[in-house]
Amino acid sequence: GKRAFIAGVADDNGYGWAIAKALAAAGADILVGTWVPALNIFETSLRRGKFDGSRRLPNGSLMEIVKVYPLDAVFDSPEDVPEDIRTNKRYAGSSNWTVKEVAESVKNDFGSIDILVHSLANGPEVTKPLLETSRKGYLAALSASSYSYISLLQHFLPIINPGGATISLTYIASERTFPGYGGGMSSAKAALESDTKVLAFEAGRKKQIRVNAISAGPLGSRAAKAIGF
Ligand code: NAD
């Protein structure tokens, strides 16, 4: 069977969860990366059976998540983590959650993966029009929503089996003007789409790894509700 790592699952409402289920239904082993501040509630909900209804697969069995890794994809390695995050009580209970460390943990635990899914985004100023977006908010959107994919691919590439596949999720607001998709999120998706082409060339040449992005329709996930979709 194949093994998939899905970054960006913290509840049962988003694309990451749905993709995990589709891959589980196809027989893959599922590993997920969960944003550190959301980890506790996600693991507690899983344990208490809150997701059991939505864990059900077409064959009647329940999706098993083999392992949940804490992840914050805006930090590549421990040296990048600033003091205020390191000592924040929502982070202090977890360890090894930078991208580099998560890839190392997955390698130590399982050796390799076949499928890498990037289903995460964050734009702190998403409700602000681009014209009113700060430099800090814009760069934060790009860091969490675009560079996070480059970083994940960079660090996971050595453990993705040749012939493997990676995908990310984008949105049409990269190509057409969508009022409400602000804070640099439209820019972040445009970067993600362009990067997909370049990374497909590079990862394809290097290791026969496919790199694709799915431009998904609107879904009432936690992230989308924050912007009133
Ligand atoms: P979601 O809330 O289920 O997923 C986003 C996830 O990103 C959350 O679990 C959140 O905890 C995580 N996250 C945020 N910052 C992170 C960080 N620094 N490190 C690690 N994880 C982090 O919402 P979703 O809408 O399913 O989003 C998944 C992907 O789909 C995103 O790339 C989003 O832009 C894209 N997308 C969504 C829609 C839609 O309408 N919902 C449409 C097109 C594309």
C-alpha cells in the first residue's frame, strides 16, 4: 500500500480531511500534520469519537489516522522559531514541529512516503482588501500559504518514493478578482500556482515526483468561514 502525509488537517470540515478519506478509501496509510495550536482539540476530538461519523469509508470501516504530527509550516527548523512562539503555552507541550523535524520524524517512523498533500493556508489580514494590507500581513500570507509548500517539498523530497505525487490546493482568486479574498491571499495562490510549475520541473527531473495543484471550489471549511464564504 501507499503511504500519504497530509499537512493541514485539524478537523473534519476541510479539504485535507476529505483528501485523507479518499486516499484511505483507496487503501493508503494516512499520516497527518496538524497545526500546533489546533493539535490538542483535534487529538481530543479524535479520541473521544467526535469524528467517528465522518471517519466512515465507503466500505463501512472507519478511516485510521496512523499518526498525527504537530506541524507549524511557517518554521523550517528550530533555529527559525522566535522566543515568543517557543515559550507560548500552545506550543510548549509539543516538540519537533518545524518542517525539517517533521520530515525527520516521518523518516524515522516510516522510512518513506508516496504522497504528500499540502492543504494549509493562512492569511492574517485576509478580510482586508489588498490595497489596505500591511507588508507584515502580506508576507505572512505568502509564508504560510506559498513558501510552506516549497519548504515541505524541500524537506520531504528525500523520503518520497520515486513515482510519488504531491498536491496542493489553490483557488481561482489567483487569476480573477475576488473581493473578500484579501490580505495577500490572492497573491499567495498566484505564487503557489507558478511555483507548482517550476517545482514540477525540478522534482520531476530530480526524482520522478509529480507536483500538481488543484484549484478547488468554495467549501465551508473553518478557514473559509473566517472570510464569510
Ligand atoms: P481548513 O481550515 O480545513 O485547512 C487549513 C488548515 O491549515 C487548518 O487545519 C489550519 O490549522 C492549517 N494551518 C494554518 N496555518 C498553518 C501553519 N502555519 N502550519 C500548519 N498548518 C497550518 O480549510 P480548507 O479551506 O480546507 O483549506 C485547505 C486548503 O484548501 C488551503 O490551501 C485553502 O486555501 C484551499 N482552498 C480552500 C477553498 C475553500 O473554499 N475552502 C477553496 C480553494 C482552495
